[in-house]
Amino acid sequence: MSHIATGRPVRWGFLGAGGIAASIAADLHHGNNMLYAVAARDADRAAAFAARFGASHSHGNYRAVIEDPDVDIVYIATTHPFHREQALMAIDAGKPVLIEKPLTLNAAHAREVLTAARDKGVFAMEAVWMRAHPLILTARTMVSNGVIGDVVAVHADFSIELDFDPKHRLYDLANGGGALLDLGVYPMNFAWLFLGRPDTQQVLGSLSPTGSDASVAMQWGYASGATAQLRCATTAWTPGRATIAGTAGSISVEPWFVNPERLVVTTNEGGESRIEGEETAYGPQIEEVERCLREGLLESPLAPHADTIAILEQIDQARADLGVRYPTEG
């Protein structure tokens, strides 16, 4: 893919004008980025979004953004079942893509999208913003440097309380509903960063009245003897901190591991240190995308394609164990 010249802003085109799109748009001031165009199914909604965030173009159809020659990257912020089709359309037009998590509904679709991007020579990345957070990167460096010894256990839980409503997207199977794809990707990505692909996966869970996964507890096992306990749910709030335990100490990622404010490092000798950071929101992810585009990379080392596909394979297996299937999977 061609590099974007130093000095001029990266011009973003958004597909979707919902809450996550608004959050990313609010942080596009990081680095040298700008919101250039936005599309939604409702042209008035797109126009209101464009006016709110200073975009010069708005459209009532997605193809208009994708085919605009002045758009440098397409950010796909629609609901899960639309990611595959829209990503393939953008890639076919030669556009780099940042695709909101989950990249697609399943691993087969993810493989299709990421292979298409590779074949076309365009950048593609799943938007798991936690992976670019400075404190997460610090924790990874500390672990790789042996600060807590060999990792033996990871615990992470991202659960919220959401009253059952069959029309809400987290309960609507036709809209890719369920705890795993919306929330579970975070604890799974977290464990992956410190332990990698598990050798075994055990799943417990419960389904909502619509058949979506309402609570999921996963245990990952490793040949080394290490384990990861991961949980996600739409049934009750949980604290949201995560821990990495090793043979020589532990790291607690607090208060919410997806966007943490501090690391608390404890050693077996009894010492404790705190590394303070700040809630960074989406800035580091945006800056990483900009860096990749300017350097002509096809994927980010912080969110490699192989991890995106492999984690969706684990989710596929968990959904199969629980009996969750989406009507739009084909």
C-alpha cells in the first residue's frame, strides 16, 4: 500500500454514526488525523454527526464514503453482522480499514476479510483499543522482562448488567448479540497477550430467552500448567480489574483492565509498586493506525491478523459449546 505523506492529515471516512463512532471521532485530534466523511443509513443522522464532529462530507449510503478518492481509511462502526460485507467492499476499492471489534461474526469470515486485505495490499486492523493502551504495553514489557517470573495464571472479567430486551442488540441474534462478541473479546485478548493460544478451553454459560449467550465463564489450559479464568456476562456488573500471576510476583491491572489507570506490581519478597497512568480513551489506537498508514504497513504488530482470527476461533468453539448460532452466518 502507498504511504501517506508526512505533514498532511490522515482523512478518515466513517461507516456508522452510533455511540462507538462518536467516541472515536471525539479522539481523532490525536496525532494528525481528521474526520473527513461519515455515512449512515439515515442521511439526516449522518449529517448531524458530521456537523457535530466537523466532517465536511456526509452520506446516506456507505458506498459513497468507500468510493471517495479523498478518504484515506475507512472505519467500520456498524453492528457486527455488517462488518464482513462492508470491509470487503472497502478493501475491494483499495481502502485501508479499521474494523470495530469483533472483526466479523466468526473466524471463517475474519480469514476471508484479512486474506482479501493482504491480497489487495491494504492495511486492515481489528479495533481492540486495549491492545494499544500504554499501561497494557508496560505490563507486557514487564512480563517479557521476567519481572514476575513465568506466568502461571491470568484472571479477567468484563461483565455488565443489562435488562433483558429482545430488541437490544446484545440480545438480538440477528444483530450478532451476546456477551462473547461484545465483552468477552476483551478478557480473551488480555489473556492472549500474556499466555498466547490455549491448548484447551472449557466453557460454562447461560443463555438469554432469545438464545444469546448471557453469561460465559471460560478456562484456558496450557501445556506449561498455566491457566486463565475469563468471564463475560450481561447479567451483573463485576469489578473489571485483571491480574497476571507469575512465579515471582503478580500484576494487577486496575480499576478496569480495558482502559486502566494503574498497575499494581507485587513481588514474592513482599514489595509493592504502583505504576500510574491515565485513562487514554481511543487516542493510542488512532495513533497506531496513523503510524501504520504512514509507514505502509499491512497490519499492526499490536493487533496482528493471526491473533484476531485465532481468538474468533476460540469464540466459535465457545458458542458451539453453548449452542449459540447467528442466522446471518450462512
